[in-house]
Amino acid sequence: MIDDIAAASIVTRTHRIFVSVDFSISYFSTAVIEEEVEIEGRLVGEGKRKLRAVEVEIRRRREGARCLG
């Protein structure tokens, strides 16, 4: 899912599909089954040779928080 969100973040900006070559994933806490979460992907950097840096954040959805999308 993280790879799909990252790819979608790049496609919305560049209108091209790129291949993932490196992942760095950090977990701070876990969600429980059927807990609502918000997922946000954003392009945070563009470099030479078509390199892109994407950040995907998954957060617990709190009561009253707006839903992304």
C-alpha cells in the first residue's frame, strides 16, 4: 500500500510512472483492526537523473479530524 501511495504521489506531479528502488520505513505505533487511518503521500524532492523522494504518512484518524481525499 505504501508503494502504491508513493507512486500515485509521483504520477499526480509528473504524469509518469517510476519504479521504486529504495524504501525506508519507520513505525512509531500500531493501529488496531478496523481503526480508521488517514494516508497522505507527497513528493518532497526531485533530483537529477529522474530521482524522486516521496514521503507517505499513515496516521490514526481522530474524532472530528477531516478525511483526506
